[in-house]
Amino acid sequence: MTHTREKPYQYNYCDEAFNPKTHLVNHYKTHTLENSYQCSHCEKNFSKNRHLIRHHRTHTGKKPIKCIHCDKAFSNKSSLKIHIRTNTGEKPYQCNYCENAFNQKTHLVNHYKTHTLESSYQCSHYEKNFLKNSLLLRHLRHTQGRKPFKCSHCDKAFS
């Protein structure tokens, strides 16, 4: 169950669902104020102090986590990890249905929807599905060689 998107542990108070069960327990604590840490800016509750500290950075704009490869700074380790993956080309999240791979889990989750009925925009020329009509239109422009966007300073056109 760890590698599926299934969330069997439901908290009926707010209709949230979790996997693993420890995430449900931590969430429960934010509602009961048991070991709860509250943000002084927006009154959001957190079950762990480190989560409050990380959240607090969204209000202060602090970015204490630095990339060792460049000058960029980040508010959390997850953003740094994604930044490094983007620059190195690392894509650890592999689709089980096709050859596509992604550097972020959320991108893989969205991609999975193109293999299911959740995707409602289908290319009539290729066996390809899209989550949004705008993505289908971009695909069609690219595959048909149309370049409707023209630069006002030169003769170049783009899709």
C-alpha cells in the first residue's frame, strides 16, 4: 500500500484520508490540540514543532537552505531536492504504464491520470490523453508544426 495512492485511514471530522496510519494520528493531534503547535500568523495547527517552523517560513520569506551547486536558496529541503533533480536531470518517479519518468511525485500522479478515465482530452491523431484542453492544444500545435505565436522583434514563430 505504500506505493499506491490509496489512503485507507479516514478521519471523519474533516473528511481527510491518509496513508500511512501515522499521518492520520499526526493529523488528529492538530484537531484535538494534543501536542499541537499553532502558527501566530494564521492560527494553523501542527502536530510537530518542526512542521510549524517550516510553515512559519511561508510568512517570513526566510530561505535558510542553500544549494551547494549555485546561489539559490530555499525555504525547505523538498524544494532544494526538486531543484537539484531538475538541474541534474534525475527522474526517480517512473510510470508503470509507459516509459515516462518525472522528477516530482506530483507530476507522476498527474501523469497517471492520462492512463485512466480521469483524462477527458484525447488526441485524435495519436493515442495520447491530456488532463487539460490547453495541454491538448499545445500538443496539437507542436505535432502539426503550427506556430501561431510570432515575435514582434524578429521573424521567429513559436508553438
